[in-house]
Amino acid sequence: MRSILTGIRRRKTPFQRLVSIDVKSGVEKQLATLDPPPDSILAGRISLPPDGNRLAVSFVRQHGKIYMLEGFDESTSWLDRLIRRF
């Protein structure tokens, strides 16, 4: 029985390669070229059935914002300030 690992080989280009590696021989085979959305990351795992004819993979894009707050009272918690209003 052959042991094969399947994974995504990341590159500096926008395209990523789906590859399989034979564990015993170390031979790497490219299965497909993936073109995920810019700034996306692999979400979860890759699902590849034994026949190798289909692939399920998910990518997500994370958006974040950083806010700088100035001029507020840090000596009390938000809960204390909320309770004080009632």
C-alpha cells in the first residue's frame, strides 16, 4: 500500500500548487494550480476522494481594522460606566 500526502505548496506568486508526495520515494507530483483570492488563507482541510478526480478546499479572507482611542476614562470598566447610567 502506498502512502501519499496531499497538500498545498505555497509560492510567492498568487498561484499555489496542489501537490501529492509519495512518502516512501519522496517524489512530488503537481495535481493542480490553485488561484485563490488575494490575501486569502486556507480554511480547514483539503478533501480529496480516493479516485483523485475531485477536490474540496476552502479559502477565507480576513479583514481587520485597528482603532486608536484617545481621551476616555480608563480608570473604570465599561461595565461600571454602563451601570452608572441606570
